[in-house]
Amino acid sequence: MLIRHRCQFFLVFCENGQVRDFKQGILAATAGVMLVCGLVWTIGCEVPAQPKPLNELNKHELLGRTVFQGRCGVCHNDRKAEALHGPALVGVFKKPALPSGAAATDERVTATIHNGHGLMPPLGDTVDPEDLQDLLAYLHTL
Ligand code: HEC
């Protein structure tokens, strides 16, 4: 009776052992995946693209900054990530998409300026075309 009991115990142990190995395998694989993801995430976060230093801006970019300060700065931050009335525009062209999810392209940003977007009022044609080019040049340095 006792012997049979022990055999049964041994069998159960063997089976459990296999289950345990399997579980450990899954656990190790999960840990591995998490480690790799964590690493990618950390590296991705540790090196945020910095705006081009002000003293390195060319003439057009500097003019664009003045346009920004006159037309956008009241609602948008350009060199820091905090939102104002609208989202911060730091890194606007370096990110894969605009806050709305639209592609971060010159065309789309120009359309946003002309037509407005949600709570952002349309500026229509009140931005001089040359100023607009300078503004876009500046936004690309952020
Ligand atoms: C009166 C305030 C105001 C001004 C001035 C303003 N914006 Fe905005 N802007 C906003 C707000 C608010 C939003 C967010 C709109 C929303 O999602 O409802 C926004 C959104 C945006 C977006 C994101 C659009 C998207 O698709 O996610 C861009 C780009 C932008 N503005 C650029 C500019 C530029 C460049 C200027 C200057 C020419 C400017 N804005 C002037 C308030 C303003």
C-alpha cells in the first residue's frame, strides 16, 4: 500500500516536473522578450531629439522663429514638451505623426495653419507665403 502510494507520488512528481519545465521555459521566454522590449523602450526614450541650438539657426530658420513667436507661440510651446492651448510643437517633424495622427508633412502642417484644426482657429492667408516657408524651416529644427 505504502509502496504503491510512493509510486503514484513519484509519477505525479515526474509529470509535475515536466509541467514545471514547460512553465519555466515560457517564463524565461517572456522574461527575454520583456528585457528586449524594455531595452528598446529605454534607448528610444533616453535619446529624445533635441531642437537645433538657437545659435546654429540659419537666416530663414531665425526668421521662422520670429513668425512662430508672433503667430503660434501664444498657443504652442516650441522648445519644450508641455502643451499650452495646443500641443507642444517640439519635434513636430521628427515624430512619425502629428498629435491628430495625420502624417507630419509640410503639406499637412500648412493645411492646419490655413484651415485650423479642432480648437485651433484657421489663420487662412494671413501668413505671408515667405513667412510660411521660414516658419516651416524653423519647425523642422525643433
Ligand atoms: C489660438 C491658439 C492657436 C494658435 C494661434 C495656433 N494654434 Fe495650432 N493648435 C491649437 C490647438 C488648440 C490645437 C489642437 C487642436 C485639436 O486637436 O483640437 C492645435 C494644433 C496644432 C497642430 C497639430 C495638428 C494635428 O493634426 O494634430 C499643429 C501642427 C499646429 N497646431 C501648428 C500651429 C502653427 C504652426 C501655428 C502658427 C502658425 C499655430 N498652430 C497657431 C491652437 C493654436
